Amino acid sequence: MSEAKASGSVNELDKGMAVTLSADKLAELPLLRGESPEALEWLLDVAAVRELQPDEVLLRPGQLNDNLYILLRGSLTREGRTVSNTILPGESIGELSMLDKKPTVNYVISDEASTLLTIGRDDFWRLIGTSHAVSRNLLYLLSSRLRSDIDILNESLLVQRQLEQKAQLDPLTGLCNRFWLEQMAARLVERAQIACTPLGLILMDVDHFKDYNDNHGHLAGDEALRVLGATLKRSLRPEDFAVRFGGEEFVVILQHAEEEEVIGAAERLRQTVAGAAIDGLGGQRLPPVSASFGVALLQPGQSFSMLLSQADEALYRAKAQGRNRVVRAS
């Protein structure tokens, strides 16, 4: 790294071409545009030119910064937890940390051999105080950068939400998965308890699914589960939730549903599942599957785990009574 005063005798290399840094050249820079070259002559005497080698760090998180940097040649990268962008010739960096005297939050690293014009804090305050054009340019620059950072942050949040949504979905059936259930079920139960609204839970288990896999293959079993997932999606109201609890076991949560509605929904699901067509890879029709259902209704003071335990007990009795049936928790 080298540094020299930015006088009229100092040259900066621009893609191999020697260019004298003059007041006229300063007036062409975006941050200084609109100010007369004569009003910028003094800046040549106080500013410095700084040379960076490839991959050299200009600023790092937590560093105090006393300078504004304008890139004359080369390329810089501003990199942080939420932002990543390239600084090109004519653009500036370090304004905010210089003005508010707070540590920088991002890395600024040279992508290649780069040349920067360095302006100290006191000299830049002098520029702002004497030039409406520079003040206007600075305001535009900072607002543009803020908007750009917000756009990058929003895009990052969108990607994060998409990843979170994927993490909460079962890839085979497209239903919510057990992770979602662990995150959301307690909230749904608490909301129903506070509002004194009914809530029902159906625990569904495919009958003899191991035998189905053994007789027709695991690909056929996967297809059967996909069909069940699609069947549940089509059969429920928008305010209800279907979850693949694990393996061939599914949980259905019905909000604002009284006992008769929950039992009726379970019986309709039982019939729909038993009649769902399942096609194999070769297009041949596979045997349908049936399922057993345990139904539980939320009682005052119950937690989700208590409700699930009741539904599991009802499901056990449904299997003991011959499967392919709906049993309500006692």
C-alpha cells in the first residue's frame, strides 16, 4: 500500500493510461459533480491517493474510519452478513462510518490493484459546508445505498423464508412435517384455549403399510403416501392443517370444529382414502390402502401433548377393533 498527495503532479493509472488528477477530473466524480473545478483546487492539496494490492483489506468490521474513499481505478467489494456489492470507479465508500464516527460493519476488500482518492473527515465536512452540490450528491448517494441495502436484505429474508418453509414441508407428500407440528401445534392449542373455540385432532395411520411395502415395493409405498397427502389437501378446509407425523402416520388439526364436525371429517377421510386410486410406475393400478383414525377434542386446560395422547389412545382402539375405522377418544 502506498499513499501520496493528490496534487496536479500526481498521476493515477487508468487501465494502463496515465491520467493527471486535476480539479477538472475531480469535478467529474459523482460525489463532487456540480461543483466548479476552481472550488475544488484546494482539495488537491489536502487529499491523498492510496494504492491497494489485490485482496488488500481497506475496511473491516469494528474498525474506526476517519476517511472517505473515492475509487479512481480498479474494483472493491463491500461484504457483510446481509450485503454484498461491488464498488466501481467513480463510486465512494466509508462515508457513513466517517460521518457518524461509529465502527464500520462490513469488509471492504480490493478485487484487483486499485487506486483511491482519500479525503479526511475535517476536509469532507468543509466540502459539505461550502458546497450545496456535494451535500445534495451525498444525500442522493446515501439514500440510494440505503435502498439498495434494503432490497438486498428483503431478498435475503425472502430466501430465508423460502428455506424455512421448505424445512417445514415433507418432500414426499407436500404436507407440513413434524418440525412444523412441534413449532405450531402448541400455539394453535393455546389460541383455542384463550378464545374458547373448539379444536379437534385426528391421528391417522395407514393399515398394514409394512405389508404393502413388502408386497409391492417401497416405490409403490411412496406413491401411496403421495396420494394420501394429495387426498388430505383436497379434503380439508383452508383453516385446517394436515401433517405427516412420521412414516405412514398423519395428524390433522381442525380449527373451529365441534365434535360432530371432527368425527364427520374423519369418517369422510376414511372413505376417501379407501377409495383413492394409486398408480404404479408402469401405469398399472395398485391396490388401495385403508387407514385407522383416532379422534380427540380439545378440553379446557389441555396441552397439545395431552390432546395428541388422547388421539393416539383412540387410534390404538381403532386398530384393535379391526382397523379401517374411526374411534373417538373416551
